[in-house]
Amino acid sequence: MTGTDDELLDRLRRIAAELDGPPEFVDATARAALSTRRLGDELARAVADSANVESAAAIRDAERRIRLLTFQTATVSVELQVDEVAGRRSVRGQVAGAAGEVVVEAASETRHTTLDDRGWFTVDDLPAGVIRVRLRAVDGTPVTTSWVS
């Protein structure tokens, strides 16, 4: 191939990626598959999800959506409020039984923050899509929530 051929192929690849990229579920599925590399983490079980409750009190409109989630292990409790506005997400959480750093993984970004002295954390301006939270229990055990969309 000549330099011109390589340039043409590069341009065609960029056009194909822009016009016919992979479906959205491919990213979520790939992240779920990659999450198996953390098999040593204790999985925090989802025990409550406002998406499963039809309530007049639930905030649901075209501009804003709030979801409340609770995850638990034997020693850690994670309560999340996921607020979605105009395709971006904010995650506010309160954690009991853990300390130190919290990692919030989104579809295309990872954010690190720390728990305050009362167990609260906030991460703003995340992309819409799947998210999960990773942290360490007070005894040092790594804890991971399941992916939520």
C-alpha cells in the first residue's frame, strides 16, 4: 500500500466509526464482562431500587429523573441518589461501614472522591449510562456495587 492508500483507509475508518459506531449496549456489555476481573471484591447486593416502585411521589419528567438505590453487604451499606438532568448524571451517596476513597465508574469515565466524616460523597457531571461504585470496608475488604443503568 502506498501512503495515499493508508490515508484513505484511515479516513474511511473514521467515517465508519462516526456514522455506524457500535450499538450503545456494546459498551455496557463490555464493562460487565470486564467487571469479572474484580472477582475478589465483595459484591454489594441491591436491596432497594426506586425504579421498581411505581409511586406518585417519584420524580419523573422529561427533564429530570431521580433514582434511589440501596446496596448492602454483611458490613457495608451504600445508599445512592442518582440524579439525571439533560443526559448528565450526579451521584450522591451515603455509606456506612466504609472509609476512604470512593470510585464511581460510568460508561466512559471513572471518578475518584473521598467519604467525608459522616460517610457522604458526591460526584457530578457524569455521562448517562451504566454506573457502579467501588470502595473499601473498614476492615479493608474491597466492595463493589452491581452496574445500574
